[in-house]
Amino acid sequence: MKREQVRERHAEGLISATHVIQNPAELGEWIVFFKKSAGRSYFLVDDNDEVESFSRLDDLIDTVRGLGIKFAEIHM
């Protein structure tokens, strides 16, 4: 899901949870996914529909906050 879609769905109350996990393809990086109330999950993707990956957890947190998300669960 692209950033603008995340903002819209979050404002509508359609995102039930936000999770941060290590990128399975690159263990030194982090990715974020959002669960919708219907049980479906969506990764945060860029304009090219590629999963966004962050080498610094601080950068990921700043991005998530910028989307209006206030709580996220981190899985290590």
C-alpha cells in the first residue's frame, strides 16, 4: 500500500494494526506492514510498488509517524 493510501485508510479507521519486522531478504533492514480490519495485510510500498525497506529503524519510525500512525508493534 502506498503512503497516501495508508493515510486515507488510517483516517477512515480501516487499519487495525501496524507491524515492523526485519526484511527477510535483507536482515539488516526493516519493513512495515499494516493489517486491515478484515484480516488482510499490506506492506508499505514506494511509487514503483516495491516494498519499502529501511536500514535505520529511526527512519522507519519517522515515516510511520508521518503517516499518522501512533502505535506499531516491532517484531525482532
